[in-house]
Amino acid sequence: EQQRYPEETVNIVRSAFTGGLVGWLYGGLPAFRQARSDFIERSQGEAFQNRADAVQSAHRAGLRSFIRYGWRWSWRVAVFVTIFNTVSTSLSVYRNKTTISNFASAGAFTGALFRMHLGLPGLAGGLVFGTAFGIPAGGLLMIVQKLAGETLQEKRNRERREQYERKLSEWQSRLSVTEVLGEVEGNTQGGSQME
């Protein structure tokens, strides 16, 4: 209707990208350090052309681990964040208000979904962990929105009101043009009857 994607959808995509990036760094940086130090320990007896060749080989080993383990964490964190934000945003849009219970429910659902393969105990543990994660995450997001000056619901309601007022003024201007045309038509018919 407004010829753009809803802000909620854009926020979900942004958070998924950010979650993937944070996951990549979280998994990749320790793996880089560990692989580099392991390579240095293992290659004590190897003969290298020079010092630069040895350092380059150590960095390549670290980079391979950074990519491999970073990717493992990246996609998992991105999927977790996407599911969490999709559920919490859907609840907020459906209920037209943002509450801690939306985030607690989203965390419980996401945690249970990620631990479902461990059976009923895993499902229950994921539910508890997700709820415990969702409450502070939701509180933090609500505080950030308050500090920004306008929550998403307030912004959405303001945009809807502005759009309604704009359409109403357009409709009234079209209606006034129709009334003017009716008067002009009436005047021309009245003039032709007098003649």
C-alpha cells in the first residue's frame, strides 16, 4: 500500500544478518586463535622457506578454521534470531501492543524448537532456557524503543492516521471538484433555458 516493505519485516531481516555476523565472529575468532596456535605447535620441525612463509601458513590454517567454525555458529544464530524475532513481531502486530509476554513466548517457542530433537527433557529445557532468554531480551528491546522516543506501535498508528488524513483530504478535494462541475453544468443548463 505504501510501496515499501513493512518496517517489521526490514527489522527481522536486519536482525538475522546481525545475528549471523555476531555468530560468525563468536565461533570464528576462537577457532582462528586455536587453529593458529595448534599449527605453530605442530609445525615446529617443518622447514619453511622463510619467516613470512611460516606466518602465512599459520594464518591460512587459522582462516580455514575461522570460516569453518564461524559458519557453523553463524547460520545457527541467524536462524535462532530470525525465528525469535518473527514470533515476537507477529505477536506484537497481532495484539497491537508490545509486552514482555510476547518476548517470553517467542523465546520459549524458539528454545523448544531448537531442543526438540533431544526428546521431552530437551524440549522442556529449551522452553525454560528460551523463556529465560526472551524476558531480558524483550526488556532490553522495549527500553531501546522507549529511548528512541517512539515505539513501533506508536509509529505504525501515527503513519496510519497520517495516511487516513491524506486520503480523506484527497477525497474531499475530488468531491469539491465534482460539486463545482455540477454547479457549472447547472448554470449552463439554466442559461440555455432562458435563451
